[in-house]
Amino acid sequence: MLDLKGNGDTGYVIRELGNKISKLEVVQRAYFELLQEKGISEEDLNRKIDEIVSRDTKGRYGGRKKACPKCGKTVQESNSNPFKAHCVMCGETVMFYPYEPDQDPTETPPDPLDGLGF
């Protein structure tokens, strides 16, 4: 058990937490691949994630970004709801699933003259 109350070497605690997270990522990936081998699809996993997220799950998440599938604007994963965000431009709910590749959204700013007949 790590001492997180400030006693001891903070660098050591951070390294140990990083090691534990790395190990959990490997185990999580192994579980996912075993599920796929047993016939559980990525869509099945995503549905289960949606179900869990819809429960009262509050915590510290967020940071990933991707383009809104409806309007293309950049959306950032919520800090209070895991795997979820809402586009501030169109209101679309955007999901951030754990095994989809990170995206680097590049927004093209709208042309202010677009639709004005110029």
C-alpha cells in the first residue's frame, strides 16, 4: 500500500502509481482481447460502457479531444463523467471509448462570407 499522506518520497509514490497504472492497462487490454476471442464485440463493450456511464459515476476524467461526429467541432472529454462529452456548438453527446485511437481534431474555421452570396 502506498503512503499518500505526504510521508516519504513523493517521487517514489508517483513512480509506484505509474507502475500500477501501467500494469492495470496491460490487464485491462488482456481482458478486452479475451472478450473479443470469446465473441464479445467492441460494440458490446461500448454498450456496456454506455450503461455504466449512465449510472451516477462522478470522478476525475477528461482531457482527450476529438471532432464532433455531427458538426466537426473539437470536443473535450468531460472531467466529471467518464468517456463522455457534449458538443458546445450542436449539443451532440460524444463518447470517448477506451480503445479507439486518439484523434487530433483539426477544425477548419467557418468562412464568414459563406452563404452570403459572395
